[in-house]
Amino acid sequence: MRRTLIFGLAAVLAAAGCGVGETTQPESGAAASGGKVELSFLVFETPNLDAAFWDAAIARASAKVPEVTIKKLVTPNIDRTAYAKQLDAAGNLPDILQSVNPAGFAQAGKLAPFTDEELKNFIAPKAGAIGGKVYQLPYNTQVIPVVYYNKDLFAKAGITAPPTTYQELLDISKKLKDGGTTPFVVGGGGADTWADMYPLTGTVATDVYKKTPDWLLQRAQGKVKFTDPDFVAAAKKIEDLAKNEYIDPAGLSRSYADTEQAFRDGKGAMYPMGSWFATSADANKPSFEVGAFPWPTDDGSPVTPTFTGGGTLVSATAKNVELAKKWALAFDEDKENNDAFVRKDGSIPAIKGYTPPADMGPVYNATVEIYTKGMADGSIFDAFSQEAGDGALPPGLADKAALGVQDLITGKKNAQQFAEFLDDEYAKATQ
Amino acid sequence: MNARPIVATFVGVVFFLPLYLVLVNIFKPSAAVVADPAGLPFPPTFDNLAAVLNRPDHLFTFGLINSIAVTALSVTVLTIFSAMLGHYLARSRHWGAKVAMGTLLCGLMIPVPVIMAPITTVLKWFDLMTTLQGLVLVNVGYYVPFGVLLFTGFVKSVPLELEEAAALDGANRFRVFWQVVFPLLRPASASVTIFLGVWIWNDFLTPLIVLGPDSGTTVTVGVYRAIGQYQSDFGSVFAFMFLATLPILIFYLALQKNFVKGLTGGAVKG
Amino acid sequence: MTQTMRPPARVKARPAPPRRRSGRFLPGLGRFALFALPGLVAYALFVLVPIGMTAYNSLTNLNPFNPPTRFVGLRNYVSLLGDTEFRQALVNTIIVTAIITVLANVGGLLIAMLLDRPTRLYVLLRGVFFTPVVLSSVVISVIWQAILTDDGLLNSALRGLGVDEPPGWLSDPGLALYSIAWIMTWQMLGFCVVVYLAGLQGVPRELNEAASIDGAGALQRFRNVTWPMLAPALTINVVMLLITGFKAYDQVRVITNGGPGNGTTVTMAFQVVQTAFVSNRIGYSSALAAVMLAIVAFISVVVLRFLQKREVSQ
């Protein structure tokens, strides 16, 4: 026994020796090798944005900026902002980061701002500005939420057209419910608590932001509070949807992926979700046709909640900030990269002169139509809890809000209590 | 009396059900996982396992090398350090030894996340962030209390007279310890090796932060990434989990006979 | 605390060594440096120093994203007193720890007695029960999440059996915490089984036979002969389960993220991490950590003292 133990130990040590040799690359080797600068780039993987996607996209950008070689780093889960914070706390902030929320990083001077000249190709060059400076390339727009619906279930309940007013939405919900169909699929289980926010994002846009577009900025200045009647009314709509059992609390145990699956399985007729669902619905068609409509207002006037931003960021301490910025711009402006983002993630690129591929599917086209219409009639507003920049919620508050919405859906909190909770948390987060 | 095997088997089967679900779904295509999660995989497919092994980014294979290196080095150093420290504390009657032991035991209950940020600060002092050596040292510091706990318990079952006799023969302390005492502590060493091996192998947060994404990952960090990437594609997730667990499971099976004895040490005569 | 595992009987049996001898075996500086120092230094550097830093940070408003950092004295501790979420996290942690300690011990003992036979079947079953102990908490969390979600395997099975509205194991705020505790119990059960089995095998057969001849029933024999002999096994199990319970983090992170709703399944470790890394409030989270450590240390000392007394008095 003793001999085998010793032998085994020697074997693992030998293996360990090889492992060490192979895996610990000297830090210094990272910089300038053969005149090239190696920059680290933090990305995240999802079922749509897989390893092959990132590798191809990185290669295309690097072809345009040949002075740069990229070392791809992958987050352990989709929550890249939390991971970036942990890396930063450990003194390891990567040189370039994809789709990390700049809040906090920017104020602390950890990110390099982009100049107006650098942003000249972007449709909304000031989107997500923090103190007047843009730290994250505003490369795409998302409509949050779009209400995707199951045309079969609508037809079965005798519903002929999507709603144009909030009252119609309630009538439709009642019809569906009476026919034994859960009207809304809302998720938020497991680590994906955020997935329950979309109906509230809708009602906050229609009931709060429509009247006061810079409401959250005013909240930061202390001019308004969550307990003000407008916001409570928006929350009350969610409370009522849950009370009438139009939202199934079963969703609170569904992860984001399971939530989408539940909609695909016909477990509910309407799926309020970000516009990125569109390509998923096109690429992997459910057994029914999917329609799309914007979250309706009381009086039927248009409101299109959107978020623009979400692109690449550059660390202020990158090995070569100028090159890193150049590479980030190349990455975000590359036509093929944007095509890939459109195809894989339903993004609506916000780059001047960009047109999506002609062969996009019907759900994506319906989604883009909602956005184009919103642009045309000037009904673009922020998407609550998704904001970046000066008008954003303080760090951690979006997570708290998502937890609060769970309480709203299970009936543990009413709208008033939910609003009070948010005011409390806001005070804590900013103290 | 005849009911015993039936009851025992029944309880065992119920207990095993969650693991059964993992095992069968590894060998099914994803459509079958959704359609019939509990059914047997006929015909079985090895695509899920092959996909993990043949990943173009070598997430599994590179992670495996790192995991083996980190676990083997940490456990070896830990066994040596905690055997010596455990022996020293068990034999010492100085009040300081009691204080040291108490302080060590408090460390057993501290969750790593709670002290993770300051740990990185300490590592930076020595320029050990993002190195394997740094990760091994953190593991050693963090898990040494558990090793000491097991070794002190066991040392007390080793007769003091034996050490004294050897010492009288003129051997020095160090040699007495390694040649006489340490071999007697083998069951305890086996327990320490298994337990700390399992914990370090399965550790997620420490390698994630200390190694950082630069220096590659461990298989357990790979499991996290696989979950993010495949999400509800359970066939793929389970295949990754299975392969990531297999080495440590084999390791346990190889050493299992010894480890209970060491764990319960002088306390339970196993 | 220092003598957790000491077998009392043997200690008594060994005559106290004469002073002269203990002098030779007591710490010389050289021996201290050689034997004790390496382990102690590693522990000090990577556990004690970080704890010290945490204690210091807890007196500041440290927030790396919101400089400047100021010294705020005990302000964090004062606001902690009124923090209902902290109280809930504390209660949740104690509930989880208590449940797994009791369930895994009782279940582990019953199963150990069931498996206390030397044939192959029982050896195989031992392996079955121990497997979860070897798995990572993350792996276990993923497995159980697939089983316990509302449309998960358990509820599908229940619906198949005619239960129309099976419980929302993870979505019902009243159930989620218990589901987490159950998952952790399942994970640790095998550990208790194996330790109790070792304990049972240490009970001399003659003792039980003698008691049997004296006319003691099975229950009496268990109470008076077996159970006292299992005292050290109980100590080990309780220590391990306390460690597991107080550290509960992975399961919460993967399965519920603290929900459903605010704070429902938040444990102390989880709250500390969220406060530090999601809300960036390192100062406040350090105060949480400090209080948590104090509470954990206090509970551990009380429980260990009690168990040791019990061992010694047997």
C-alpha cells in the first residue's frame, strides 16, 4: 500500500510538473512580441454567442488592426459585469471588455473615454454618456420589451389582432385566461432573476417615462421618488397582472433558458422579452407563428422603450489604450461582425449606414419595424433598469429591483411596498 | 431480518435517482433529453462526451491539467505542513499551542468568498496573483486547519513512548517524525488527501479569482462555463460535469479503504 | 476546543509523562520553526491577515467605485443593527444549518445501521451514498435545479401521479429555503453514513451480546450501548455539517440567487458577497463578514464544548 501511494504521488507530481510548465506563461511574454501588442479581451458565452462566434469576430477585427493580437478571456457565466468587478478587485481588469456595464468603472477612472471623432460612425454617439463622456461604444439598440405572442393561442382564444391600448391587453389576457391559457410567460428563476423585469420595464415606460423622460436622472437628484404616484401606478399594473393570475408565478423557478422554452412549449401566450429573442424565434422556429407588438399605453399612443449601447469598452490601464480603442472600434463597426450579432443575437446595430442582411426572418423584421416606427414618431424612451450612463440605477439596484418584482408577483409586496423597498435600497446603494 | 436487503436497496435506489438522471442523459441526444429525461439511453450516443473532449478551445483538457497540478501540489504541501503542525500541537503542552489550535479551528468555518478580496491583496504583495504557486499557497493557508484537526486527533493514538525510544537512539526529531511517526499516521494522511483533494478539485471561486482568466482555468471553472454556454442542453452540461468529476471520483475509490480510519482517527476505531 | 478528537479512554490509560520528559518534547525554538511555522505562516498570511483587513475595512466606507474612502468608525455596525436583510440572512443560515445537521445525522445514522453488514451489496450501497460528497456543490445544484423547477422532473412525476398543482419547490417563497436545505442534506448524508458505519463497527460485539443476555431490548441496547459509543462520530459529523451550513453559498448562488423575492434564501455568506461585489459596498460587507465570523465562532465553540463534554462523560 505504501509503495503504491508513493508511486501514485510521484505520478501526480510528475503530471503536475508538466502542467505547471505548460500553463504558467511568464507575464512579461504577454507584451510586445515581434512588434505586436497582445491585448486581453473579455467575452461571455451564451448558446447563441458561442466560442466559434467570438473567435471569428475577433479574427475579423484583428485583420483590420494588425498591430494587435488578442488573448480571448471568457467569463465563467453570463454575469460579465460581476466578473469584471471581481477581476478589477484582484487588480486584473482586462484591456478590452465586451458588454460590461460601465457604471462605477467609469466614475472611478478605470475606463478610457472615446472621443467624438472616434464615435462619428455611431447613430447615437452620446448614448450612455457618463459625465458627458462615452466609455462604452453604443453599437446597438435593443427594444425592451417587445411582447412576442403565440398566434395559435391567440387564434384559439378568438383574438384577431394584437392590442393597441392597455385595456385591450387586459381584455385579451382575460380571454386567454378564461380559455385555460396563461396569458404571460415571465421568468426569473435560478441565477437569472433579471428575467422577471420585462413587464415592469414596459409599464414604467408607458406610465412614467412617457410623461417624464429623464425621470431616473431626477430620481438621482432627489426630485422624484419611487413612491410617487406615477411609479406606483406602473408597479400596480404588475401587481394586478399577477393578482388576476395573468402571470404564472411558476416562472419564478424558470431560468432564462427555461422561460424561453416555456413560451416555445405553449405554456403561455405572450412573452414580454428583449428584442434579442427575435432571431432565436426565427432561427429555431417554434411549432407556431410568433407575432410582436410593443407594450401598449392606456390611450394607445406609441411608446418604444429602448436601450442603446452595450458595446465594447477599453480599460484606462490597457497596455496600449490607443491601439485598444482602435481595435474596439474595428470590432464594433465591422459589417460582418454586426451581421453576426444580428443573426445570432437579434441586435439592431446603431451604426450609420448599416443595413441588416436581406434574408432576416419575419420575427426579426417585425421587431425592427416596431423600432423604426418608434424612431419615426419620436416615441423612443429609456428601458427601466437597463439604463446606462448618468441616468442609470446605482450599482446593485437593478438586481434588487428584480428581486422586488418577484415579491410583487408572488404577492408578498404590493405596489406601494415595492416602491418603498426601492427607495430604501436606493438610499442604501448611494450612501 | 430478510427485509434488510430490500429496504436498503430501495433507499439506495431512491437516493441515487438524481445521479441516475445525470448518467442516462449523458448518453442521449438533446432532443431525447427533453422528450424523455428519465428513460434509458437506447441506443446510447457518445457524442456529448466526444464534444467535451474535442472542444476547439480545449476547455476540458487544459482545465484538467491545471486541476491536477493545483490539486496534487496543494494536497502534497498540505499533508506535509499539517502533519508536522498537527503533531507539534498535539504533543505540545504549551498554552500557546492551545491558542494556536483554537485560532485554527475558527478558520474552518470561514467561507472563502468572505475573505477573497483581502487574499488577493496579500497575493499582490508577493507578486503571486495569477500564478499557480499563489493558488497553491492560498489553498494551503485556507485548508491547513482541517488537516491539523485530523492529524492532532490521530497523533494522540500514537504512543509517545515510540517517539521517545527512537529519540533515545539518537535520531534527530525530524527523522524520528518522518521515519517513525509519519508512517503511523497513514490513515490520517489518506483522509486529508481525499478530503482536501475533493474540496480543492471542486473549488470554484478561488481558482477563478486567483488564477484569473489569463492563466487558464480548472475543470470546475470549466463546468461553470459549460453551464453558461449550454444552459438547458443538459446532455452537454452533464457530460462536462461527469468528465470533470471522474478523476476525483476514481481518486476517492482508490483510497476509500483508508480514509474513514483517518477521519475518525483515534476517536472511532474503524 | 483543542482536543476535539481525543479519545478519553486512552488518555486516561496513559500515565502523565514525568516533567523531565515533557520538557524534552516541549517546543524548542528550532523545532517550532521546523514543524509548526510553515503551516502557521501560511494560515496567518491567507486567513488571519485577510480577516484583519476585513476588520479594518469594516470601519471605513470603502467602495472602490465611489472614492474617496473615509474612516467611519462604527457606523457600519450601527446600520447593521437595523438591517432587516441581515437579520433574515442570519435566520436563514441558522435554519439551513440546523436542518442539515439534524436531518443528515438522523438519516445518516439510520442508513448506517441499515448498511452495517459486510456483504457486497452493502459495500456497493455505501459507495452510492458517498458519491454526492465527492461532487462539487455546483454540479449538485445544477442537477437538483433540473429536478425541482416547476416544470421539473419531480413535478412531472407528481402530475403523472394525479397531483394537479404540485408545489413550487423553488418558486414558492415559503418552500425555497427548505428545498435548498434538502439539497445540502442529500449532499452530506453519505458523509454521515460512512462515519457512523465506522463508529458502529467499533462497538464491541460482546457488549451488545452481554446486554442482550441481561434482557435488554433492541431499543435499550441502542440507547445504552451503541449510542454512547457513537459520541465521537457524532462530534465529527456535527463539525462537518456546521462547516457546510455556515458556508452555504454555491447552492444559493446557482439555484435561487437569493430569491424568490427579496432575501428569501439569502444566507450570510451570500449576502456578504453580494454586498461586496454587486453593490460594491466593501466597507459595509466587511462589517457583515466580521459579525458573521463572530456569530459562527460563538456557535462553534458552544456546540463543540457541549459535544466534548458528552464524549468525556461517557
